[in-house]
Amino acid sequence: MYILELEINLMNKFVIRLLDIIFSFVAILILSPLLMPIIIILKFTGEGEIFYRQNRVGLGGKNFGLLKFATMLKNSEHMGTKTLTIKGDSRILPFGKFLRKTKINELPQLFNIFFGSMSVIGPRPQTEESFNYFPEIHKKDLIKMKPGLSGIGSIIFSNEEAMLDGKEDPIKFYQNFIAPYKADLEIWYLKKNRKFILYLFLIIATVLAVIGFKKTYIFKIYKDIPPIPFKLKTYIK
């Protein structure tokens, strides 16, 4: 039974890695006409920066360079709420607001996926500071997975910036309420053995979240998903 389960897990990993390569390569080709104008606009607006590369915690706890389109002021991680971004954050550049709202700023991570430091689906890669907000009991499990462009935590918390808006201490709110539940969601995905059917479902769910679709259907489809904590029920709909 153990050997069979191990073989299934290895097959799931192989299929997911193959799908990562195919999806990222096809997406880069299809989106090239969109990416080029964005590169030009960023070059001649804001601070002239095109890409933002930041060290994030990856598989096995090793750091890797995550790529994004530049949307914020230089050295923004040392200003205000540091690595947390809130709604209406003054550090965000004008064109950056559009890129962040549409999630286009995340598209350069397709190259991270293609070269293997990320997956399409997995826990969002965190800075070391943000990673330390997660409960100690979960950290060892979170680094067993490749970080993802999207994932169950990203979908459920697609409006995270709005959740933090207006909080007297947004960092404390994130640390006490958002991070623990986000970790629970990602551990749930890990315990599901990251089956490629769930992988495909979460890709579709990501698209629905971007266009503003309500998330309650996920809890009806997967009844074993960790329930929403009371403190967050008014934010997750």
C-alpha cells in the first residue's frame, strides 16, 4: 500500500512538472504581444524600472529570485508596512495600480515556473520576513512544496490588500489571523498529495477569483477544506 501511494505521488509530481513546463511555455508565447508594450511603458514611466527581482523562500527553504513587473517605489520593502501591501498603498506607482489589480505584474513568474523554481500552483513564495509570520508548526511543511504563481491560499485571499485596509496594525492582523489560516489552506493542498486534478481545478479557480467570482463554491466542492475562522468570515465571500 505504501509503495503504491509513493508511486502515485511520484506520478502526480511528474505530471504537474510536465504541465508546469507546457503551460508556462505556451503562456509566454501567447502573452508576448502583451508583455512587450508593458515593458516599454514601464521603461518610460514611474522610476524607469521594468522588472523587480526579490529573494523569496522556495522549496527546501532555499531562497530564489522571484520576478515581477516593477509596480512600487524602489526600496519599498523598507518603507511603511514593508513587505505587506495594503489597499491604496502610497508606494504603488500609477501604472503599477493597473498591473496589480489585473495581476499582470505576476506574469514574469512564468519564467520562474519554466525553469523550475516555481509551479503554477503552490503556496505563494514569501520573503523571509513574511515567511516568519507563519506558525512554526507549519513552516517545515510549507517548504516541502514548490511555491506557486497561484494556489488555494492566493485564491481565498485574492482580496488580501482590502482585508488589511484600515487596520490599526495591518502587520499584526496579518500575523495573527491571515497567515495561520493561509498556512492551513496550503497544508491542506499538501495533504491532498497535490493531485493534478486539484492542480487543474485551482488554475480555473484562479481565473474566477481574478474576475471577481465569489469563493464560497470552493468550500462546497471540497468539504474537507479548513473552515474559515470567525475573524475572517466577513472578508471571504
